[in-house]
Amino acid sequence: MKFSANLGFLWADRSLPDAIRAAKAAGFDAVECHWPYDTSPEDIRAALTQTGLAMLGLNTRRGDVSAGFNGLAALPEHVDEARAAIDEAISYARVIDCKSVHVMAGFANGRDAHDTFVANLTYACSQAAPHDITILIEPLNAYDAPGYFLNDTALALAVIKAVNAANLKLMFDCYHVQLIEGDLTHRIENLMPYIGHIQFASVPDRGPPDEGEVNYEHIFAFIAALGYTTPLGAEYKHNGTTEDTLNWLRIRQTG
């Protein structure tokens, strides 16, 4: 398997260009991030060129975080702001040659939220398609994001089918899915035609993958057996330094 370092959590104490270089030095095959917008995209592109790494994905802005926002795309009263965030993310992705944008739904519920999310995703897919950019949606668990609109894989699949765009895919985060509904191997296999990216972290504490209740050696081997070759996203939290958490990666590199 190949692995991508999610720089929203790994080397988060460094600037994004320095974090990209650290991921390369550690042996990651790619990188991804959350919200890179405070960093010049030209600086990111330079670091990617220097290291030879690809940036696999980035997120749309969450909105006013101080007011409790965690995404905008399912909020009926924030359509203009949601589409501005989509436009910004696609524009940034184009400069750094990033091929995926995760459109964040936000805290909402009900039919209006569903219809707004579908409409905004339809817009996002139409704007992204000419640039060969995939739009991703990700279910978040109710422990970390109570009230988040997209809260299970069944709803995500229904939304994908409602939008019916070839460049709309599921971001399958093993950590979130295990907490929401479990049964990871069957869900990965059944949803594989719709999956655009896979992420992982230990359960229940969202730490490195060699801890917790999920046997990631089994999960990684299962994913590989399905023929999936895109780097898997290491999106986990840690105490101390990122380097102290990389035994799982070093073992794979030396074993």
C-alpha cells in the first residue's frame, strides 16, 4: 500500500511547505490537507515540486468557526457563501494541481438541507469537471460532529446518486465509519465503486493505526486485494511529535 500524510494533523506545528518536506523525508507517497488558504498556493506548489509529492485533497472552508460552523454546503441560508467556498477551493486546487476537493456539508437536517446539499454539490461538480477535479463528500460521526448533516454512508450514497455526476465520490474515513456503523470490510467492498479516497485512524481515540480496536493490517491488505492503489490518508491525532507515531510506517518500509 501507498500512504498519504494528512497535514491537518501530521506536522501541524510546521508551515505547510515544511510539513510537505517532512512527509517526504518520512517516506510518505503523497500529502493531503484541510484548509491551506492562509498559505500561498505558489509556496505549496513549490514544495510539492521540490519533493515530487502530489497533494491529494483539500477541504472547502467551514464558515465562521467561532460561531460553530463546520461546513456550509447543506445550509439553505448560506448558499452564496457555500458556492464562494467551492469556487475558492477549486481555484486553489488548480494552482497546486490537487485533484480532489472535499465539500463540507455542515450542521443541518431535514429536506431543505438535503436539497441544498444536492444543489451545491451539483454546482461543485460542474465547476470542477473541466479541470479534472473530483468532489468528495465525507460522513462524520456523531461523537466528533454531532448534528453534522452527512452522518452515515447510506445517506452519502443517496446523495451521490441524486447528484448523478461522474466526479462526485465518497471519502471513506475508516475512523468515522467504524464509529458510525462498523463492518468496515463489507462497507469498503460494497462502496468501492463510489469511493474516491480512503482515510484511517485508530478507534476510538483517533490515534496512530497501530493502536485501538481496528486491525489495520487486515484492513490495508483487504483494500489492496480489491485492487485499490491510491495512497491511503493517514489522518490521525497524536501527542508529542509526528515522528514518534510513525512506527507503523517504518515497519512497512523495512519489512
